[in-house]
Amino acid sequence: MVLSARKFSSIALAKEIESPENPGALEKRVALVPTDIGRLTQAGIKVYVEYGAGEGVGFSDREYEQNNAIMQTPEEIYRDKEIIIKFKGPSLFSIEEMREGCTLFCMAHFHSFQDRAKLLQDRCINVIAMEEICESPKVNPDQEILGRLAMAEALKPFFEENTIGGLQIRIIGWSERLRSAIRRCGNRNPRSLQIIQPTLSIEELNVVGPDALYFYDSLNFEDRRGILAKLKSDGTHIFDLFEFERQHGEKAIAAYRANHPPSEFGLRRIQCLHETGQAGARYGVELLKENKPALDIVNAKAVVLGYGNVAQGALHELYNQGIKFIHVLGRSHTSKGHIDFWLKNVDLVVNGAEQPPELRGVNFLISNQHLKELIPDQSVVIDLVGGSASNRSPVEAVVSCSFLTEPYFVQDGVTVSALWGWPMMGMMRETAIRYSGQIVDVLIGHEKLIDGLHLLKPGVQRALVCGPFYQ
């Protein structure tokens, strides 16, 4: 029988236990919550659930049974199953319990744990890495397109005059409507880009005049201090996202879609990237308060590397924490020599910048020399990207991710944390629910993984990191 060439009729949901990326078994999230088990069983799929699988995030065995799950012991759960679902990668012992030709669906991090990867290969286990599944085709919501087009329009005169390199940009506030504008601005390499609080007075603003642009959204920003009129009187450029939407939004979005067919692949389908950034930045603020109790957090010099989905979560959190000026660094700002300017006298650095595989372990955005000579003692570096000895982070001090057992370390007086699974910092239940819904959508929604490995959609096909193997 060719196991991988038929539809999966049964699923096993395993409990999170100690594994290479889960020392102490402190990761307690479950990959599928009871209501989503119900969606699967209603679709005619037999679902086995390990006893206690959801207890760590508040879901009882009784709730799973009420959704028609078949409960099993740890000794039974891996035995003779077609597809095994768990959140983190498996323990080495668990792999020995799986039958050859079965399919493991989890956050595999295949290239970070090479001994485990080899064992899975040797055991002929098909592995689909949740973190590698992408939208296919890419989905571009209207609001994302709107922010991108509005920022492009705001920057147009500066490109025409070739002055973008000297432009200092301030985004007033953070919101879902502004995030794509921030991303578009960041990859256009202005002189500086900051997220600022909407409550600042004109006296607190650090740039005015013809080399400054203030971008805002009047749908969410009420100018109670009258700073916009004062900025305009000083010759400062201002741009309103909502006004652009009101005048040009519908036609601009339609024209964009007509000229930009969707890309083959988009964002991760199973992710809590925004929450990752939020949790990491929140923990960074907590550490900073402990290290520098005399510092008023709102006046902290905070720097975020990158402007993608993880970095946006960090920006969101730091904005919510009331920090007056949040520096956003793009590729030109993080290049060698240039980043030194931004790290001088910094209090909190949050790295959300990914690097291509060929630069991992070769190019470090934040070097050990930065920690030793430039970043002040008691400051905090939070790395949201992480990695391992074989898949290095852009932060040189981070050889491998830290875990909840020891979430940070101190090097040359600087506190560094690169936690494996940031949402475990206070967001376990919420992110478990979100992940679960996304996993079920991949199983029985558009991607229809349940139909078997021989019918994988492109966004899932690329996530088959081990196999296919046949029995």
C-alpha cells in the first residue's frame, strides 16, 4: 500500500513534552483546541487526542471528548497513525514510536536541529513544517495596498527631487492601517524613520522644516495640540492617509490590482508573527525597567531593526508602552558602519530583521564588538529572529535561542534574550487558539492537506522538508 498517495482519514494530536526546543516542557500550547477538533470530526475525520494535551492552556479532556475526540495514552498516541500533529518538534524518543511512512505536521525547524532531522530521515517519516507553509497565491488586503500606495504618493516628490536620502520621516502613531505604510517607507531608505506618540507637543518634536515629513491617519489621529498647522507653517511636509483614501483610495487600489497580479507565494499560513514581536518587546521593556529603574520608559531610546511582520509587533508594543520616539532601521541603517550611529546610547534594541541563508553566521547586524564597546551597560537586546549554531541569528552573541528555563544572559554588561517561542511570554492560550484555527484551515480549507501528500498545494509542497516516503 502507498500510504502517502491516499487521503488521510485519521489524525493524532500529541501533547507537548520535553524536546530539543522545549527543555523542561515549559511550552504547554496545544496544536488543536477542542472546537477545532469538532470541525475536523464533523468533516468525517477520526481524531485521536493524547490525555492532557490541552490542560496547559486551559482545555480539559472532557472538552475534547465533547467534540468527538478519541482519547489515548502517551504510549498509544503515536502508534499506527497516518498523520501526527503537534506544535513543537518531537522528542527523539517520540520519533522511535512513529511508524515508517507516517506524516508529522509540526513546527519542525528542520535546519536548526540537525540530529533530529537525520533521525526523521532515517526513520522515513514525512515531515511538513508548519512554519514553511505559505499563502499561495499571495493575499493582498485592500488596507495593505492602501497604506503602501499612500506612502508612495507621500514620497513621490522627494524621489523626483532626489532628496529621499536626506528625508527624516515621522509616523504619528501605530495602527493596522499604518503598518504597510511603515513597511513601504522603511524599504525606501530615508535618512531616518521614527514612530512617535500622537500626544507629543510641537516643542517635543525633534525635526521640522523642509527635510521632514510627518505621515498620519486622521481617521485615528485627533490633533488636539494643533501640531499639524504649526508644522506646516514651518515648511514641514505633512501627509494624511485618510485624505488620500477619501480622494483616491478606491481607484488607486483597483489600478494596483489590475497591474500587480498576486505573487505565487505570500506570508506564512500558520503564524503568530505579530504576537511574537509584541511579546519580545514587552519582555524587553520589563528587563529594561529592572536594569535601569531610574529611567522613565517613555524617554527610552528604543531601536527596532526591520519593519516586517515580527518587527511590526514590536513597534506596536513599544508604541503601546508610551515610548515617545521609536527608531525603525531599514537595510541602509543596519549596514556595517551605519548601524553604529543608532546603537550609541541606546537603551533597548529589538531585532526583527531576517537575513538570507547565505548571510547567516557570516554577517552580524549586532556584533559582539557592539556589545563590548558601543551599547551601554544595563541596556537590553531582544532578538526576535533567533536560530541555532547551524542557523545563526543576526545578533552575534546569540549562538542558539534561549528558553524559558534561562530566558536571557548578560554579555559585556548588556542583557540579551532570544527566546525560542516568544508568545510563551504570557500569550500561550491566545496564540494556541489562533494557531489551531490556522492549522485546521490548512487541513480542510483551501490547502486541503487532508487529501494526502500526492495532492499538496504549492504553498504546502514547499513545506515538505522530509520525504515523501512510502510504506
